[in-house]
Amino acid sequence: MQICPPVSELFSYDVGVTMAQAAIAETGTLILESEKERHRLISLLPPIHIAIVRSNDICLTIGDALKGLRRQKEAMSRAITFITGPSRTADIELTLTVGVHGPKELYVIVLDD
């Protein structure tokens, strides 16, 4: 199994699986750091995204989550992805459309530490 497939292959995948480095309980947000794994495209291109998060990495607030990430190392990652529900846009004729960008389905698996 290839861990980092060529970008061109990602467009044909049905499912993307990533490890979230943190989650925020009050908003249901997942946090994925690009330096931990090369996940940005695999979490966005396939129509189904499965994210795995450890129960100890679930924080109450965004402040708690960012403090926890910073404690793990000296500098924050260059790119951090926050995932909170499907995308929303009103670009087309000012009509709200949900789920235009990114996966259509998101599943979260919580690993009990």
C-alpha cells in the first residue's frame, strides 16, 4: 500500500482516510496538521472522508486545541486544516448551496486511549 499516492490518483478515490491531530467538542471541528501527514487533498477530494481522532485529543475549545498542538512542538505547522461540516457558498445567484466543495460525507472514528 502506498502512503502518499500521486495527486492525480486522488481524484479517482472513493474514500479518503486521515488521522486528525485534534478535535474541538464545542463546534465539532476536526484539526488536521499538514506536517503530521500529507492529508490535505485526501481529506478534500474523495466524496467520503473518514477521520480518526484519539479521545485524548478532543478539546473543549479552539484555544485548548491550539495550546495542545503548540505543546507538542516548538512551532505550529505551516498549514492547519479545520473541518467543521460541509462547505457552504452563495456564489451562484446568491442562493445558499451546501456541500459544493470537499467531501459529501464525513465520518469520525474516535479511538479510546
